[in-house]
Amino acid sequence: MYTICMLQFGLRAHDFGKLPPEQLALSLSYYKPSSIQLALAKALSGTPSESGMLTPGYARRIKKAFDAHDIAISVLGCYINPVHPDSHLREKALRKFEEHLAACRDFGCAVVGTETGSCNADCSYNPSTQNESTFDLLCSSVERMVKTAEKYGVRVGIEPVAHQHTIDSAEKMQRLIERIPSPNLSVIFDPVNLIPLTGFESSQEVFFDKAFDAFGDKIAVIHAKDFVLIDGKKKGDLPSGTGNLNYEVFFKKLIEKKPFIDVLLENSIPSKLEETFSFLQSVITKINAGF
């Protein structure tokens, strides 16, 4: 298991291709992740495609494949647009999410994750996404999802994303939590996704403090990647350690506030993962030297 100083490192499964479950589990086992985020349709060939096809038997098969390599499934990725402009397609997406919630425990998992969408069907930028009516629609969708999660004893994981999504800031994430005060509503925190398009407004330390003050107690899972600014705009799809995110500040905060949380590496390049793990280890070594 890849655990360093009270942080458990895992991977996003579909960064390694779309394969049959046993083959994907074997491929991932080489890197010894403690857990994975599994988006069924993106990572697994032969995934049930129609509503009602996601059965306990299918889920147990997937769980067994990863259990054989001591890999847990920490998040089921079911990234939908919960404010989709087409009400029929929005309803279809919500039902898909609810189906994942119902099956979640059969996968040995407790969190189903999504972002918060936009007024464009493809979740691209639309200024209307920041209207209060869109926030109200999101709250309606999330409340429904959370009520379903409560029935099955699992969690809805909401991932805020700056600029184009309905929840685009720490303040709005806090508002959503206050609007839906359920223990079954959690946050998937990807700091790079939450950085404004034009970069930090002040220091990275202030950014992290603000996020943890707003929703720190709700964070269930971390997504980790990196970013750079190009011509004053964020490019945020880089492997950890290849950009400008201050991982020393970030990991110190996690170790203090969220011991043994799952940290899932995104946008990983398999051939470069040894370098990524070496970088993570060097960050932890610096933190330990400072304690």
C-alpha cells in the first residue's frame, strides 16, 4: 500500500486505459496504489450501459478483481451535469447517479463523486451558471442525491471547480453545505480545480486556509495534480510535481487536519509515476524535517 506519513496515495483508474477489470487491476497493481477512483464507463470495458443493468453481482465482480491486488475503490466517479439545461437529460443523469449510490457498497466504496455542472450541456463556461436560479437548481439536484445516499449509508462527493461550474469557489461550497446540512454530503477537494482561472488572489497558504475554513470538515477525498499559468491563465492538467502548486503547504495541512485521507493522483503518466512518487516522498521528507 502506498502510504507516506499519514497520507494514502492512490490513482485515477482511467488514466491507465480502458480494460477488463482483472486486467486493469493487474496493471494498476504494479504501482501499489492504496485506492483508486473508478469511473466505470471510462475505465472498464464491458460496463453496463443501460439504466437498471448495474447489479450487485457486477459490482462484486469488480470488487473481487481489485481486492485480489489489495486495491480499494475509494470513489465511484459518476460525473454528471446536475443543472443540465434539458430537464429530461438532467433527470436521466440523476437516475444514473442514484443507481451508483445504490450499488456503491457492493463495490466496497462509500463515495460517489460528481462536479456541479453548468448551464451548457457540456459543462463549458456560461455566465448564466452563476445566477442564483442555477444555484437553486443545483441545490435541488444535490438534495435529491443526498436523500438517496442517506438511504444506502453512503456519501455524495461534490467537487467544486472554478470558472465554469456552479460551485466555483470555497464560499459557494460552504453555501451548499449550509443549505443541505447532511452528514452524507461530502467534498472531493481538488485544489487545482478550485484555483481561479487567473491564478491565486493572494498566497497559496491563504487559499488553503480559506478552503479548509469553508468546508474542511466535509473533505472526504483529495484529488492531486498540478498547474502552471500560461499567458495569465491556468493550465491545470499536469501531473503532481510538474507545476507550481505548493505541495509542502498542502500536505502539511492534510496531515494536520485529515490524517490517512485518500490522495488520488490525477492526470498521471504511467511511465513517469516513479518520478511523481519520488516528488511526493521529497515533500513529506521536508515536512517531517520541519515538525
